[in-house]
Amino acid sequence: MAPISSGDRITYPANGYPALVLPDGKSERIKSLLNSQRPIRFGDYIWNDAGVPDGPVWVRVDLSRQTLSVFRGGNEIGTTVVLFGADGKPTPRGVYPVLAKAETHRSSLYDAEMPFMLQLTGDGVAIHASTVREGSATHGCIGVPLDFARLLYGQMKVGDRVAILAT
């Protein structure tokens, strides 16, 4: 059965949920996706969790497409364009649990603000608010627009998974 587009959301029938395979070999079933009416540009995001029930939250970062998607209970509730690590400091691929959260955080290594920080690795790779603009990069972190970072921070808990891949 084909997915059904109902304005803001593309919904899949229960007997036809597609699966996204993650870098650790596990997969996640997708019940619905946000229906963007145009390409998302640097600094833009879409967030719509209206009518989406509570459920496990996880994040998929696609470095090739330079996007991040947030899923709750199998439903995409947010998506944005991201910044990620440059050649000298690449963003690691894999599946990572959120190790720590901080609304305000300052990198001791780079002396930089990292608002709404979600720490992913022991050496400081995190998702955090950043000025997302074309031609910019990070030192391995994943930078997202400030308002999106605030929403994401509110959804994520320590232990929630973040899958980082390059398709």
C-alpha cells in the first residue's frame, strides 16, 4: 500500500511501515514523515508534533544530505539542515546514546558556546545550537538552528539514541 499524504504529514499504512537501517545494523520502523512543501534551507527547520503520541525518541543525522530528523514513536516530528565536522575534525559515524544534556555549555577545547548541548561522545562531540549557514562547519559536532535545538533538547533524554550516517 502507498503512503497517504494529508497536508503536513505523509502516513504509512500499518502493514507497510518502511524501515530505516541504522549504522549498528538495527532498524527503526517509520509510521509517518513530515511533508515539506519545499526544500529546507540553511537556518530553516520544520517542527510539527501535533497529534503525535508519546513514544521513544531517536534522531537520524544524514551527513550526505546534511539533515537531521527527530522521530517520536516512529513519527518524524522535526527536521533541519545541519552543520557538521570539517575534514580535519570529522563528525563520527555510528549510533550514540545521549551521554549528557546541558542548556548552557561552553566548550573548554574551543572556547565556544554550545547552547542546548546533547553530548554524544566522551571526547565532546555533541548536537548543539549553532549559526547554520552555507559554507560553515564544526569541529566534529552537529550544529542546528537555535530554536530547533531548544525543541530537540526538550524531547531528548539521556540514553536516547542518535544515528549518524552518510548515505
